[in-house]
Amino acid sequence: MAEPVLALDPAGNRTGRGGGNRILAVDDERHIVRLIQVNLEKYGYEVIAAFDGKEALEKAHSELPDLLILDVMMPYMDGFEVLQNLKKDPNTRDIPVILMASKDSDAEVFRGWQSGVDCYISKPFNPLVLVAFVRRILR
């Protein structure tokens, strides 16, 4: 695997091409959030973690991330409910969302697109593909 392209920030510190973008990664499976975090941090992104729908909404409002990576199946509130709440709020409605799901049914994918997601990824996913989508969306 190629090393991430590094640059220097104004203070002379090495950074990835993430440009310091903040990403909220939401999944009830902690190892999935950790996988996302490790891979995105290699490219200079800051990753904030949440582990259920309620926590996702709280952190989306308090942190105002540049992008959300959101699992569909979670406790308290599923990803579609989180997305619906985010899109209603003027402070969060423009945050791009990558939706992740274990199921890959046409109906669920269609529902995701109708709900305003920017990208849909099936689990299990290739972390490098996720990084590529993140970079493309945040460009």
C-alpha cells in the first residue's frame, strides 16, 4: 500500500491531505468505528466517534463535522432517522453523509438516495474505497 501524501501545515507540522477536515464516524460496532478512524487519520482527517443514533445527533450538533459516516442499523435511532433529523436542521442539513449498511437491498439503497445521502457503502467495506469516497466528497 502506498504511503499517504504528506505536506507541511503553516506551523511546519507534517499533515496528510485531509486538510484537517473533521469527520463524525457513527456505528454501534466499535471495531468498525476504529477501522474508519485509523484509516482516515492516516490521511490527516480528524475523526470523532459516536456509537448510536442519539449520540450521533448530539455530536453532529455540537461538533458540526465536515462529513458524517453513518451506519444504518444502530440502537435508539437508526441511520435513516438520524439523517432525517440532520436534514431538517439548518445547521446540519448541508453536512455530506456517507451511509453504510450491511444489507444491500435495492429498496434500502433507494431510500438512502431519497434521504439525501452523498454516498452509499455496503458492509463489509474496503477502507481504501471509503477513504477515496471521503476525499472525493470533501474536495
